[in-house]
Amino acid sequence: MDDIPGKIIDNSATIPGYHRLTVRLEKPIGKVVPGQFVMLKIPDREIFLRRPFSVYDARDTKLTILYRIVGKGTDALSRAQKQAPVMVLGPLGHGFTIPDLGVCIVIAGGIGYAGVRLLLRNLGEKAILFLGIGGVNELPLISDLKGIEVVTATLDGSYGYHGTVVSLFREHFGSYRTKDPTIFACGPKGMIISLKEFLEPHKVPCQVSIEERMACGLGLCFGCVAETKDEINPYKRVCKEGPVFELWDLSL
């Protein structure tokens, strides 16, 4: 883990409200485990605290993140120009553990795709992606994803399955039960709760990446805790023990 200076080389809109940011770092960020994140110093004097972003891609000195504009920080970031200086602290957190055998099912809801993109790149053709988006206008989010089977659900019915991504996965689950599946998921809390309710009788291995507001990203402030079933120490730091947890360890 290092705090590395860098400069923005691209910060373009993928679709309205979503940007893909690429930074050229002064040195390589090092080995990144899929599911890890970075704390980014946004180049705006009015934004004091850093913001956490999943590592979308990391190659040598190039780091890419995909983000949705949801508040003051990401709005300021969306207006940052090429060559603007940034500071990147990372990689941080506990990432996904990839099994040696069995089929790998990845479930992503909306911007949750950003949290599993590096995982999908590592898994390659071994993965099946169940993607949940609002409508067909969000399909460009996965325009750079190649060689992976994608099954899509849209909430407005404009493309693929009409409904939630968990409902879509429920219809397909039977065909994977005998293939030693491992499930990976990243998305809004409601999606994770719905997934847990469906999988409860089956108890298949499932790792989920969860979101919480973060201040330091280092586990020092205990401002981003998630409740688990650990009877001795139930509250775990999302930035340190997470953001990836075993689904069955979480109290949801």
C-alpha cells in the first residue's frame, strides 16, 4: 500500500451520470486483488476527505475507476480535467478469493459492476455475469467486457429480462446447482438482502462486496462498520476486514 501521486489522463462520460477515470501514476500501484479499492484525493480544494473507489482496472502505472455522480465529491471529480494532479492511496481492503474449481457466477447491480470488473477480467471465460441495470441506455457500461457470457435484467424491460437481477438469477440457478458454483456479488444493499433470502436454503459459497461511507480507508476511525455473526466481535470494518465478506457471515 502506497500513497502515489498521479495525473488524470482521461475522465470521460460512459453514459450520462457515469464516468470512467484513468490516472497515470508516478509508479505502479502493485498487485491488486479483485474487490480491493483506493482512496482518491479529488483535485478540488473544497473536497477535504478522500473518496473510496473500487479498482476497475490496474495495469503497470495506469489505474482506472468507474464511478457514478451521486454527491459533491463525485460531481467535483466529474469536472476534473486532463493533467489534473491526484493522490491515490491503495490498494486497500480485503478482496475476492477465487476458487480453483467450479463455475463462477458474478452478480452485479448498477454501479456494482465497477466492483467486479477486475474480478471478471481475472476469471475470463470461467465467469458468467448476471447484470442488473435500469434500462438499455446503461448497456455501454459493459462495452469493454469481452469473452464473457452476460445475462441482463432491466428494471424497465427495455432489454433482456424484465425485473431485478436476483429474480433473473433465480430462474437460472437450477442449471448451475450441480456445477459447484461460487457466487460473487456487488450491488445495493437491497439486492444483497434479496440474494441472501433466495440462497438461504442452498448455502452455496457466496462472497459479496458491500458499500459503506468511509473517512480514512485504513481502519483507524471505525466509521464504516458492518454487523456480522461473530459473537465476540460482531462489528467489522468495511475498509479493513471488507469490503468483501462471506455472505453467510453478515447479519442482514
